[in-house]
Amino acid sequence: MLYRTLWQFLLFWLVFGFISNAYADTEKTLPFQAGEKLQYKLSYRGILTSMIWADIADATLEFVPNQSTLDNHRGHQFVLSLSTENYTKAEIIQPVRFTYTTTLDNSLQKTLQVEEVDKGKSQSHDFLFLDWANKKTLLYKKREKEQLNSGFLNLDSRYAWEADGEQDIPDFLRQYPPLENNLSYFIFDEQGDKITYSRILDPLSLIYHLRTLPEQKTQDETAVVIADDIYLYQIQQQGIEAVKVSGKEYQAVKYKINRRQKPEKFFYVWISQDSQKLPVRISMDAPLGKLEIDLQGVIPGKSAQKTVSAL
């Protein structure tokens, strides 16, 4: 699907409660703070739009520190919310109400779990658990009803819930209300790659990782988990460029990012050359075309004096 493929690359701060000392120590070195929200517009050009740029979705990025994982560990979250509700043509193709939430440890170096929910047409819900104690990745999905066809030309159709997966689900996933006949909401999908790296990010936290890189660092490499696969990604600084988004021009550091095993597959991210180090643009190949994600507005974090709704 178009939006799911786009999100695998995408890849992308409202806070309540007490902020832990661990986060307070980390926050001093970060260019983003609790309360920051970044607002984006996604635009696509390709065969699906007759090679004309068309806006297809809105997105918001948030940082939510000091949260609990489902298995009762503390960490910090990055949240992406994506919606096509303001774009009629995109709604006709496939309405999307997608939320991606990743939780990292206090050092923002280890992804602990990733939850993907789409309440649009696909009605999907996936949960990725990185079991650092046992060095493995485990993917779970929402149990769905399967169509059972019978009779002449399969005209007599019935539906039944999917069977359990090959492994049982952990107790912390049983907090979701059971389905009919007391069936669990989640079922095991598959076991993925073993954890062999000390740092593993995911596509959304990778974008925020760029905001922490010193300008003089021209290359970096990190492991990234996508679904339940772990890949090494290379980050190469391409220099400084002027980028104009939403009527405002930024001097930005341009980064090229590619999977080490597939250097021909890459995308670009521009990070503003200022104290906020904002991701002002992301550009990549998309199915049958190109995708650009441009910053539209910033709600600053708790240390700022006022809210800016549009740049």
C-alpha cells in the first residue's frame, strides 16, 4: 500500500506529569524539549497524480518523555500522527488515520517497543517488542476475521477469527480487552532478527537522532529496526543548503541516508542550522513517484515563551 510503504521510510511533544531525573539530565543536551510539536504536510508527485505535485496528508511529530512501556519499563516516546482527512483524493484512494509510537530507553539509544495503529481503511494494529534481555525481536498483530468461502463459486461466505500464532503472547499484551469467546486481541505474528547491536533505533527515532548530531560529524552509522528486521543505515552529511518551506527560508544541513546493503536506495533529510535543529524537509522516492514532507508549523517546547502555529 502507498501509505504503508511511505511510512517505512519515514519515517516521524505533549507531556503530562513528573519528568524523571534521567530525562532532565538528557534534556540539557537535546535541541528539543517536552511539549514540542512539529507539523508537516506530505506531498506526492508521480503516476498516481499525473506527474503533478499533490498534497496527500498531514502529520504531527511529538516527544513524550518519562512514559511506561506495557511491560513496566520507563522510557521516552516519539509519536507520529498521520491523517488524510483533509485531502479528498487521498481519502478516495485510501483513508488513513495512522499513529506510530516508539518508546526508547532513557538514553534514547535503544528502541524498546513500537506500536502502529491505523484506524482508517486498513484497521490494522501491530506491536513490535524488542526483548533486550533475550536479544530477540517479536512481532504481534491484531487478530482479524478471515473469510471462509464455500459452495458454488464460493458464494456462501462465512467469517471466523484467526487462530493463535505459533507462540503465545506475553502477559502484558493481555491487558487489551478480549474478543468474543474470550479470544486474545493480539496474536503472535513472527520472530524477527536477533539483537546484536548495542544501539538500535527505528525510522522515527532515526529522524530525531539527526537532530543530535554535531555539524562537524560528516558520517554516522546506526542499526534501525523496521517491522522485525534490523538493518544498518549509513548517514552522510551533504553540506549546507538553503531550504524554503511554508514561506520561510532556512539554512539547513542536508543528510543522505541509505541502507548499507542497498546504497542505491536512499532518502534526504534537511536539519535547520540553528539551536532548534528542526527537520524542515524529508525527500524520498515513493511508489511510482516522489514524496516530500515539509515542515508547516512548530509548537515550541516548555522552555519557549510563546507558541508559533505557523512559520
